[in-house]
Amino acid sequence: MKKMGWKELPPGAINPWPGNFMEVKTGTFRGGLKPVFHAEHCIHCLFCWVYCPDNAIIVEDGKMKGINYDYCKGCGICTVECPTDPKSLTMEKEEQKL
Ligand code: SF4
Ligand code: SF4
């Protein structure tokens, strides 16, 4: 592979490919914990959908339906913001695929 010279390299800290995270499956970033949905406690407030930075909460007809693990990076924000007691979303261990 031919190495690029400095004139060919894109400037640092600039994303030359905006929107790329729709194509890159951010779920591969998860490091051993994933949110698990407990539908029996959910009140469908959709706070999880509002706060999820990766648009990984699945909503159909205004109701929370689950998590798209292709894009969930396991940050845990949804479990913090979920207002129910007990929580409708909890972080749980997942087996890592290396
Ligand atoms: S853990 Fe983070 S990325 Fe995954 S669904 Fe919750 S808020 Fe979204
Ligand atoms: S934040 Fe909790 S209660 Fe609200 S929709 Fe999401 S899972 Fe359901």
C-alpha cells in the first residue's frame, strides 16, 4: 500500500466522512457489559430513547421495544436515566467475542 504524504492526509480532528456511524456498527465498542430490557417494568416514558447517544433504542408505535445491539456501545446512560423502580434497563455482563 502506498503511504500518503502530508499534503494528502486529511486535517486532524476533522471527520471527512460525516454520518459514518450509521454504517459503522458501534456495538462492537462494548466492553463486557450490555443493557438488558425488562419490559414488565417499563412505563414507555422513552427517556432511554432521548438520552441514548447511538440511537440504539428500538421504538415502535411510541413504545420502547428493546435495544439494537448492533449500535449499542454499552455506555449505560439509558440505565441511569430509566426512572422506574425496579429499573426497566439494567447493565449486565455479556460474553466477549474476540
Ligand atoms: S447502553 Fe448506551 S448506547 Fe446502549 S442503549 Fe443504553 S444509552 Fe444507548
Ligand atoms: S427509560 Fe425505562 S421506563 Fe422509560 S421507556 Fe426506557 S426502559 Fe421504559
